[in-house]
Amino acid sequence: MIKRRDFLQLSTFGITSLISPKTFHTSQKGNKPIVISTWKEGINANKAAWQILSNKGKALDAVEAGVMVTENSINCCVGLGANPDRDGIVTLDASIMDENGNAGCVAALERIKHPISVARRVMEKTPHVMLVGEGAQKFAVSEGFPLEDQKLSADAEKAYSTWLKTANYKPVINIENRGHGPFAPVNLPDGSLNHDTIGMVALDAFGNLSGSCTTSGMGFKMRGRVGDSPIIGAGLFVDNEVGAATATGVGEEVIKICGTHLVVELMRQGLSPAEACKKAVERIVKKDSKKAKDNQVGFIAINKAGEHGAYCLQKGFNYAVCYANDHNQLIDSASWF
């Protein structure tokens, strides 16, 4: 059932869309332009992306602008308002990829509000693909990005204080609350779970694909830990001849199978986006089914025809879809377990 606040949020975009429970898109009429993104936070991110796509803007501009909305919010796992690492410091990761196969990434970036924009500058202004830590921060400052206050947000401070009581670093699924989100090292003070990423892929009116992914990583992670989000072929991959995919969940499991690259290659072989996402999840289960039961991973993808799909390990993952008829829809992904 749609809660009142969700209904209002969806209806403000234009035509009110319905949440489709347990939808598994094996095939559907393609749409162009189209943008999809992970989790309910993707609804607002899609709005910003759609403003660009609907005016015949580039997919690359759309996926940057879209996830910046989430980076700008007080969110437990994206942007500077997010949960810190176990030393109490917020570090951010991001990646972006365009229709020409160009890519830029940053990891372990501190005190910069929009890591996705820094990642784009790495792609467009350096000979490199990834910058990390202090070097990434110095590059950002040289490009005019201001250093922000290092103080934790009120929500993050409360969550961190709660976590410090046990300091138990073991991200597992909260079985009783799977419908609210993925894994979490601890439940947050408001009772919600620790959403970990905003990933977005888009196809523009010219038939070009681009993608973005941004996160603060796993809450209370070891200092220096980097997950899949800033790694091309793991958290994000775009091939303009085939399709694009992005991932969310326990990054270590995505890295081990080169998850999004695998999804795109499966689409190249003729699988639909949803079928390709399912095959990637099956690969994770096959490697270690016992560990998979305690983790969450979700993939979303679109192909060159504008078809979209998703699949995840655990029930509770959803993704937002916005396409040419002004629908901004939240879809529950099918799951293995």
C-alpha cells in the first residue's frame, strides 16, 4: 500500500504513478529517453535528471544532476550527511561514465559535497580514471570545489554514538525489516535501515547512454575501505552499443564478480536487462550461498532499446523509473531469496 507521503511525492512530478509490487521486467516496450535509479531516493533524483532529458539534454548531464540531489540531502549513506567510518570520518566514493566509454572515479574523498562532479572532472580534465584520498581532495580544491565542514550531521552523530556502544562491524540483513531497505551495521535512530548508494543510468533522446554512482560506503566501515561504487565494471558500467548497469548493496560481493560489467555483457548476449541482472545475482549465490543469505546486492540495468529491469538477493530492493510519458514510478525488484 502506498503511504500518503509517498503518494504526494510521486504525484508532484506530474502524472501519478503506481508502485508495482514484485514486478520482474523480462520484456517491455522500450522508452527513450529514460532514466532509472536505485531505491526510493531515486524518485527525487530522477526528477532532476528528467528536467535535462525531457529538453533533449545529454544523458551524461542528466546522471550527474540526478545523483547530486541525493548527495545534497541529509541521507545516511550518500553525501556529507551520511554515516562515517568507524573512526568517525565521512568518506565518499563516486563514479561516472559516458557514451564514449570515458570514465572518472573518486574514492575515500573527504569534505567535498559533490563527489560525482569531482569524478566527472577526473574524467574530463585528467589522463586518469580514479583519484583517491588526499590526492582526490587536492584535485577537487584545485577545480574550485570548496572544503566543507567536517562536523557530522545530527543524524550521523546519533547513529555513530549508537554504534560505538558495541562497535560491532558486521553488516547483515535485518530479517524483520527487509522491506525497508538493504543491510545495515545498526538500525538508525529513526528505525530505518542503512541505504548505501544512489546509482543511476540513463538513455537520452539521441540514443546515448551514461551512468553515475555515488555513496559514502558502508556505515562504520574500516578506515580506508572502498566498495564497488567507484570501480568501473563493478558498481557502474556503460557500453553505448549494448546498455548500462549499476549496483547497490554489499560492494565486496559485487567486486568479486565484476557485477555491472557482467550484466552488460549478458545483455550483449541477448538477455533482457532483468534477465541479465538475475544471472549476475545467481553468480553471487553460486559462489557462496551461505554468505549470500546474509547479504544484499541489487542490480538495475537498461539496454539500448530503452528496456529496463532489476534483480536482487533479498526482498526489499526497489528502483525508480522515469520515461518519456512523465511517469516517475517506483518498482519492487524480484529477489532470489
